[in-house]
Amino acid sequence: MKATDVRALSADQRQEELLKLKKEQFNLRFQVATGQLENTARFRAIRRDIARLKTIMRETRAAEAAK
């Protein structure tokens, strides 16, 4: 997910997307523990998407507070 895509989402949609990504990350952790994870790059991509979402959410909160 690109930053422009995240910025186009509403606050509620961002929160839902964050929850969805955290659930997927949780499932990937179990796959790593059981040795079933096939696509190891997905773990890194999920982690970065979560960070990207949190960063943009923080930026929008800061912009609203500055108004």
C-alpha cells in the first residue's frame, strides 16, 4: 500500500486497515513459528505498511491539532 493510497482513506478506513494488517501480522508470526511461512518478504511488507499507516495517522492528528 502506497502513502498516496493511505492518505486517500478516511480516518475510519485507516483504522480498519490497521486492524486488518495487525491480524495478518499475527497470523504470519504463527506461520513463522510453525515453519509454514512461504513468503518471508510479506512479513516485512506488512510491518512497513503498519508503520506507514501509523505515521500518516499521526500526521493528520498533528495537522488537526495545529488548526
